[in-house]
Amino acid sequence: MPKLPEQIIIPSAVDIHVHLREPGTNKAETIESGSLAALLRGFALICDMSNNPGRPTWTLRRTKDKHDRIWRTSYIPIATYAGSQPESNNERELPKMALLSIGLKSYLGETTGNDREYKASDFKDIWRLWNQLAPEKPIMIHRGSADLEEIISFTAAELGHRTHICHTNHPDEVEIVQRVKREGLPVTIGICPHHIFKTSHDVLTEGSFAQMQPPLAHQIDTEKLMYLLAMGEIDIVESEHAPHQG
Ligand SMILES: [Zn+2]
């Protein structure tokens, strides 16, 4: 009998943080091609962020449009996050958007679709409203330079709302989350593979291919992050899949 190659069978995976590029002005992929890529790598569910370039899903109409495209073309289930920025003025649409979404994504830091930094205080009205609309659906934080402890003290401590800190790139953030978890606050933190396996040094040789939001960390910090992940102090690995056009 021929010897079978060694194989490991694991459950299908869930990616809580992807940026599929449809709809929008970035044509690097479609929902169809992105979901097929995920399926072929063993993902049974992916969760799509709201800041589509040129067409952020910050309105009910766009949210429905995205869901319609997912329904028609995706190979796997795709969940979506609602978006609400201080300038998007979508409070009246948010109740229905909340029903269609698995969480709220808040961009306090500069990134695709958001060209400025915000303070935690800029988002308090939005978080308070989300807490009333969807108390069981997490607030996902892209924090930028905003103060992490100030964010947590409002969303998790004052509102008691489940809060997830996306894509950490520094051990100090993990230590803050460790501490507030010990106090019983509902906070989790995630990390992306590139913040463990690549370092800020790679920018010298790879240029814009190694430029990330948040940026790659110094080697000593990537080693600490790897250790914290191995010790179970980081809750989840999220891909931050976000193809850019060449
Ligand atoms: Zn992201």
C-alpha cells in the first residue's frame, strides 16, 4: 500500500479581519475572487471591514448592496462590519445597519478611507449609540495614535461593551489589555502574521510592500509579540487581508 503523505486535519478557519475590495475603486480583487482564495486556504467564514476605497459601507444602501453582492457571488459566508465615522453622520441608518452587521469598526487612525487621526472623545457618541443598538456586537478598534487606555475606559469600562483591539504592533498594547482583562473588562486583542514574521527593517529592502497600517515593528518587539502570542496573551490572529493595486 502506498505511503500517504503526512497530513494534518484541522477545523476550517475564521478570519475576523479582511478587506475585500468590492464594491469600490480598488480593483485588486472581487468578492468572488477573494472568497475563492479564502475557501482554497481553508476558511469557512471571513469578516469584511467597512472602509472600501471610494465606497465605504457607511450607509444602509451600501450595506445592502454589499450583502447583495456577497449573496450572489461569494463562495463562502461573509459577515460584515458596520462603519460609522464622526463625519459620516449616519446615526439614523445605524439601527438597520446594526441588524445586518456583526460589529462596528471604528477607524481612529489614518488608513485607507480615513485620512486623519481621531481622539477617543471624537467617537464617544457613536460608541454610546452602538452600545444601545447592538450591546452584544463588538466594537472593533483601529486605534492609530489615540490613547488605548482612554478608549477602553469608555467602551469596555463605562459602557461595558465588548471591545476588540485590532492588529496590535506593540507589546505595550498587549500588556494594557492583559491588565484590564484581569480587572474583568471585556477586551480582546488581535495580531496579524506580518507583525510577527516581518520587521521594520524589511521596509529598507521591500519599500512600499512592507509599509503597513499600523507599521511593522522593530525586531525586538516582534519577538516579544511572538512570545505573548505563544503564551496565549493575544486572543486571535487576524489576517488584515487587504490587496492593493500595483
Ligand atoms: Zn484592516
